[in-house]
Amino acid sequence: MKTETELIDDGLLLRRMLAGDEDSFTFLYRRRHPAIYRFALHMSGNVALAEDVTQEVFMTLIRDAKKFDPARGTLSGFLFGIARNHLRRRWEQDRHSTALPNDADELDTLLAVCAGAGKGSHSNGNGNGRGPFLVSRDEFASLETVGRVRQAIGTLPQNYREAVILCELEEMSYEEAAAALNCPVGTVRSRLHRARALLAEKLHDEQPLRRASAVGG
Amino acid sequence: MDCVQFREIYHELDRPGTSGFIFRERALAHAEACAGCGALLTDGEALDFALRNLAQQRDGSVASPRVEAALLREFQRVKHVGQQRRIYRQLAILSTAAVILLALGLGVHYRIVSKARNTPPQVASTVVKPAAETPVISATPASPNSSKAALASNTQSKPASVNPPDDNEYAEEFVPLPYADDPAALEGGAIVRVTLPRSALASFGLPLTESDGTDRVAADLVVSQDGTPQAIRLVSQATPNSEF
């Protein structure tokens, strides 16, 4: 059951924030920043950059909240638009696109899995070995696939990457994504379609190579 | 459904509100019948699975608390600046209003004062209508000490018209003043009733009269057209004139 505060919509929280209510700003930040942070993290693959972008997005909201027009879209779309602009500016300044798999946690997990598989484990009779650091083969495959998908997303053109992240990872509707990207719904749909085709192609192309390496050793 | 239509919608079969969601059953039926489209569907489902896993992996990701702390500091700073600006704006509005009111007040005051200065003083009709009678000027000139200035400083003019001495008054003959013009030029002049200090009579060359208890005497002045007194005569009141 939602609390009273959780039932308050973004528009009311924003008005209270503009009136100087710090608690309303805090609640609004905690409600909306995770999606912004994830978007920046998926786009950049860099935790520090994602935090910087998140901070800049909400700094902009604090200073220019009056620029938000409810008639033009949701607050969430407004914030994603700001995040997108900040990311583009950072890339323009840095002049490089950071590849995705720089997540230390993900790497540690994969290394731990590999170490556990090498030590061996007692079987429970079903062929699923379990040990302190060992995960099941399915989980390993899942982690590996996730890593490959993340890598593949990082190689997409920026417009396609944005469409995949917003529509597939953040589960936005076409309309919400269109508002965030400031483009028509049809454009979002076609970009997503093309992006998925490219991702499927990349993942499919890697599979024969992986099967060959597995057989070989 | 054909393969072209399938390829357009197969990536959104699970997305509500899309054409893929609407034609989902037809698309699945086509995929079962078409190997190529079936393979596309399988790849798409595998991609969906991977994307969902990726999304779940990041689901709880949030920025570190330092970000929130920095934002709250900025919020407080902007709020403080905003309050100061509001105060300054109110002060500016009040100051502007005060200046405008002050300017209006000064303007009104200046207009009132200017009007008062420009209004000519009400001259109680001191000089007056032309002489009702031809002044008779005696041959005895006034004392050389008499002067126009003494006349001006010691006389008080009687307002309203000057009439010839009435039954209650006794007037002597006009005595010309030392600087008097040719008597023939007095035509068109006026006779002005004045009151003089008794002591001023000597300056006009007139003998001091016996005091009747008042220190002022009534006199008639003959004034030429240019306003210069030409002659004077004393007017005695049968009853004291309390006018001055």
C-alpha cells in the first residue's frame, strides 16, 4: 500500500519544490534519479560519469525547474532529455565513446565463477555443481550473455542505443521515449527495430565462434 | 500475414499498444509456418531474455549518497539566493513607489507655490478714480524737506473712492509739494485720501496741527497721472475717523 507521499504526483512535488520545500525535492529526487542514473550508466558504462550526469540533471532541475512545461510531456521525459543532452556534451568534450563493460562488479563475478569452476565442487546428483563461488551453468550462461549484450549495446550508434535503453531496459512506452528523445513516435519505433536487429546480428555472429572455442578446449 | 509484415512487428509482440501486440497471434502462427521468420522470432526472444536480465541486474542501481548531499546543498543555496532576490525586489519596488510619491508631492507643492507667487496681490483699490473736484492748490509751497519717500513711508492710503470732504470734514486748501509739476498738468490726476503721522506734516511743509488725541491725520493727496503726489491738504474730521 502506497504511503501518502508516494501518491503525490510529480507535478505537485515540483510545485512544492519551487516554493522552497526541501522535503519535496528530496522525495522527487529519490523517486526519479534511479532511472536517470541507470540510463546514464547504460549509455556510458562508467559509474563516475553516470553519477556526474545524474547530479547535473538534478542541478538543472533545481535551477531551471520553471522551464518544465507539463503540456509538453512528463517530468520523467523532461529529465531524460536533460540527461541525454548532458551525455552528448560530455562526449563532445571527451571526444570518445566509452565502451560498456567497465563494471568492476560484473568482472569480479565472472572471475569468481571461473575460479569456482576450476576448483571443482560436489554434485547434488543433478549435475548442478554448487560451491561457495560457483554458480550454475545456466546462471553462468546468463551472466555471460548479459555481458555480451551490454557490450553489443555499447557498440550501437548513439540514437539506436538510446532507443534500446529507454524502451527495453527502462521499459518506457514509445510515447514516453519519444518525449525524452524529442522525436516522433515513429522514429523511436524504427530506431528500436533497427537496434534490435543489429543486436541480434552481433549476438548471433558471436555464437559460432564461442561454440568453436568450447569444442576446441 | 507474410514475411515482410512479420519482420515489421515481431520485435514488439509483447509491447502493449503496438501493432505487434495486436497481431501477436497471427505473427506467432506465421513463425510456426515459416522457418526463417521462426528463427528471427527465436533470436528476438533470446535478446528479450538477455535484455530483461540486464535490466534486472541494474534494477537496484542508484547514485551514491554524495550526489544527494551535493544536490541538497545546491537546493539550499538557490533557495537562499531566491529569498534574497525577492527581498531586494520588494525593496526596489517600495523605493520606486516612494520616489514616485515624493516626486508627485513635490510637483504638487511646487505648482501650488508657483500659483501663489504668480497671483498678483489684491490691491485694495487705493488709487482711485480721478479727482472728483479740481484740486485747489495754494500758492504756499510745501517745506523743502518734504519728500516723496517720506510720503510713501508715512502714508496709508484709504481704500475705496475718495470723495470731496463731506459735511463732517473740513478740508484746507491744497499745498503744492516741492517737486510738484506744473499745476496745469494735474488734469486727469487723482485725489487720494491718506492718513499720515502727525509728525510727518512738517516734512511736507505743513504746520503741526493741534492734536485731537490721535497721532495720525487725514490728508488728501493730489496724484498726477504718473502716480507722483503733487499736492496735499489736510482734512479735519468733525468726528474722529476711526478707519485707520
